[in-house]
Amino acid sequence: MNEACFLYEDTFISLLNLILYLIKNNIKPGNIQNTTYTPNLLDNVITLKIEEKQDAIRTIIECMGPYAYRSIYYVFLSTIEQKELILYYFILNGIKYQEKVMYHRNLRCVQKTITIAKYVLHESHKYKGFLRFKELENHILYAEIEPVNDILYLVSNHFKKRLKNEYWIIKDVKRGILSIYDKKNDYLVSEDDFILKTTMLSKTEIEMEKLWKIFYNTIGIRERKNDRCRRNFMPKKYWKYMTEMDMEL
């Protein structure tokens, strides 16, 4: 089975269980992909029937520490190619060096894991600041994002604490997934399984958007406008769903 391509269900737990199984059985994968992967004619594809144990997370934390575990999770959320193989070698070295693995930056897998994790975390922080909610007619707050990485859960977890007394929905337009919060819990659902009853804005929201645009344009100093500097702090890819940037797209 050496140098084969191993498939896993597209979940974090499934990937962790597969990697721990491969390490335990001293199997070196040539590739690791989720089940949506389309193999070529030369691929030796193997799907193992592995029991998905939830304690795989605890195993990683106890062995490598919470910091390393969070880095592993952030890499999983990324869209970087070969991220599964990077995590395989990172966890393999993590079992050897345990919590000290994060200090072994001479290892390529450690260096890549840290870099990718920071990239994912940075994008999630950007959306925490640039996300704009709109109030719908049914008084539910609604927002859309289109991130590079699969960060909807990270962003939702932030607003679950910040807007805990509101009903809100955040939609990842790129992946067709919605995070729905009901003042107690949040749920991730596919847009195919959820119908939003209204997409019309409330009258209050329409008035507030007008006032916000007036305020935004009023406080700006035309003579000191610097588009290049603004794009450095607020890249153009975030403008699409920002109320105050409608007129500048």
C-alpha cells in the first residue's frame, strides 16, 4: 500500500483518524485526498474502512498540545493543495517531538503548517472586521462572505459571542453554506437544505444604509484620499459585500 492515494470523508475527524491509522501502521502515503477527488489513470486509490473515533482530537492535543492542534485545524480549513500530506508529516513529527514540534521550524512540514495556519487565521480576522450585516424584513440579520478558505465556522464563532442576543445568518457564497444562529446555538447547513423566507431589507435597514453612506462620505477628506493605502488595509476583494463600498465597485 506504499505510495498509494488514500481517500477520506471530507471532515476533519475523518482526516485525523486516517492519518493516525497510517502512522500507527507505518504506512507512507503518496497522496491523501477527500472523496471528491477525481483520480487519474496512474493513481492507486485506496479507501480504508476506519472507525471515526472522536477521541482522535484528544489524542492530538494530549500528544502535541493545543497550539499545534489549532494549527492543524486551520490548515484543514485552507484551500492549499497537498494540505493533507503536509498534516500527515506534521503529525508524524508531532508524535516524535510532541509539544516541541512547533519549535522545529527547520522541518518543511512544520514551517508550512505554521505559515498556512497564519494565512487562514489572518483571513478570518479580516472578515470579522469587514463583514456587514443587513436587517431583513423578518428582523433577522443577514450577511454574505466569499472567503478563499473555509472559515465560516471561525467567523460565526466570533459573532456568536458578539451578537449573542440576535438572530443572524452568515452565508458563504462560494461554498453554498450558511451559519444560522438562534440566540442559543449556531448550525452550519447547506443552502440546498435551507430556504430563506425573505431577502427584502427592512425599512429601518434601508434608512440606516443611506445614513451610513452619507456619514462615510462626509468624514472623508477628498484631498487626502489615498486609494493605494486604503487597498493595503482593506483589499478590494472584501468590497463586494460592504455597504459603504457599493458606489466604488
